[in-house]
Amino acid sequence: MKVFVTGGAGYIGSHMLTELLGEGHEVCVYDNYVNSLPLALDRVRTLTNRPFETVAGDLRQGERLAESLKAFRPDAVIHFAGLKAVGASAAFPLEYYENNVQGSIALLRAMEAAECHRIVFSSSATVYGEPRYLPFDEAHPLSPINPYGRTKQFIEEIIRDWVAARSGASAVLLRYFNPVGAHESGRIGEDPLGPPANLLPFVSQVAVGRRPFVSVYGDDYPTRDGTGERDYIHVVDLAKAHTAALTYCASRPGCEAINVGVGRGATVLEVIRAFEAASGRTIPYRIVARRPGDTASSVADPSKALALLGWRAERDLGDICRSAWAWQSANPQGYRSTAS
Ligand code: UD1
């Protein structure tokens, strides 16, 4: 299959490429490198020993995007590109709507021009907002609590309408829970710019000595140990959900939203302990105030993914921490410190 991957140089995109190339698919990456580096793509080339095309471009450069798609003529698109910082989305909502929503409309237009009618979209469990019940199934009402989450919800709706208007078109909207971990080689992984906003990369950087301690945002939630509980999904399992979604799209027109999670939660303290076991390092932490906008618990009901895609997560929290440590210990400063 020929697959056009927006945001392919990013954390999830780069893991996706290794899966696609490993399965023999032909790939073209479209990325503006706003939150990623071309070096990640060099690492993917070395890892897989497979060539692929790259275009440096922004989704909002409509003509460039349309030309790239027309030249490559993909069978399907996997759409990762987008801004994803919750705090920044509240401070700069228009940038988020321009990048994420307008960018996605430009992508669908370019797909029409290239006669491509299949898309797998990188959505987020953040579209559910505060849980009315748990685990979240796909029928849970959508009520995101920040502009970032709303961009994901709006793009879902736009894709749904686009599919409904085109006979034979198909889309899978994958609602990720908390993607974490790294490729087992330790050659690619998550490399946030500046202090990580998310738990796992922060814990990894404390383990490797880049930061002194983890701030645990609250220990008075109604969970097993009082700290926040999340459904952490290994990024390689997540990538495999996309290849399953591509297969599904190829034979079934229509649009489906599907959760991608393990179906089991881990608390902040459980994550810290698991990372200590994986790394052999002590991870100092301090309990601090809750982070505004955080929910006590977020866990997926992943049964639809199994029923429709035949996919389920195969890696557990131990695998997640071991792979994240393999990446972080071999690349203490991320991609920036070493040559490829
Ligand atoms: C966050 C985003 C969410 C996004 C997801 C991507 C917020 C409010 N939500 O989700 O929209 O889709 O990342 O993966 O930013 N924690 C600490 N100390 C830290 C960091 C986190 O205790 O330094 C805790 C949090 O309170 C939470 C858990 O760890 O209980 C996970 O946090 P995080 O990794 O930021 O993910 P989410 O908040 O689930």
C-alpha cells in the first residue's frame, strides 16, 4: 500500500514509519518539523534499511500539500500532524484552530484532488472530557475541556461529514489514550522540546539525571493511592493499531471512531515504581498541588478495537518503562545530543 503520513517525523509518526516500512508499504512523509527533527527520519532509515520520500511542508501550504499528494498518489493517508500542547492551546486558540482544523481541511481537499479517499486520523481520548462513567467507550458523550481537545473533536466531525458525502470513502478516527514508551532498539523515542508536560518523559528525564525530581500533581484523588490514573499505551502497540485500521479502511467504507488503549489504568506512583524497576535508578518525587484540568482517572474500553480491527495491546507497563529507558539512557538529551 502507498501511505502518505503527515507528521511522520514526530514521536508517534516515527514509530508508525518503522511499522509501515517493516511491513513493506511505500511511504511519503509530510512534516514541517515544528516539533520534530529530520534526524528522527534518518534513524528510521537506518533501523528499517528502507528508503522513503519526505517533503518538508506545512499543512497550511495548500498547494505544496496538494502537489505532494498528487505526485505520490497514496492509497491512504495517516494524519498525525498537529499542535498538541494543552496549555498553549488555551493561550493561542487561533493558532490551534488554524494548524489543526484548517490544516486538516486542506489535507482533505488535497486528498480529493489526488483521488484518495481513505484516512486514519490521530484523535485523542481528550475528546471525551470529564468522565461521566468509566471505562470510556466510544458512545461516551464528547465534551473536551480545552481548545486542543476541541480541535480534535471538530476534525473528527469534519472527517465524518466528508466521508458521508463521498461514496466509497473510509475513515478511522483513533482516540489515543496516553501514548508512551519507545521502539525496542532505543534508536527512536519521545523527545519533547523544553520541560516535558507529560508524566512518562518527565520521569525518564529524572531517571537519567536531567531533572531533580518528579512533581506528582495531587495525592487526594479517588484512586487506589490518591494519584491520577491513566491508560498508558505503548507507542509500538499504538502504531500497530494504525496498520490494522489501514486494513480495515481498505475494505469498509464509512467512518468509525475507535479507542486505542489497554483497558487498564496505572497511577502516577505505580508509573514511578515501574520506571525505578526498569531503570534500576531511584526516582525522587514530591507531592504538589493538583494540575488544573486534570481528571482523577481515564481508562479505555478497548473492546471495539478488538471487534473491528482485531487489535489489542500486547505490551504492559514494564515493557513501556524498559523501552523508554532504553531510549532515554542511550540518548540522554534526546536527538539533539548525538549524531545519527
Ligand atoms: C495530557 C493532556 C491531554 C493529552 C495527553 C497526551 C493535560 C491536562 N492533558 O493528558 O489532553 O491528550 O496529555 O498524552 O495536559 N502528572 C504528574 N506530574 C507530571 C506530569 C503529569 O503527576 O509532571 C500526572 C497527571 O496529573 C496525570 C498523569 O500524571 O494524572 C498523566 O499526565 P500526562 O502525562 O500529562 O497525561 P494526561 O494528563 O492524561
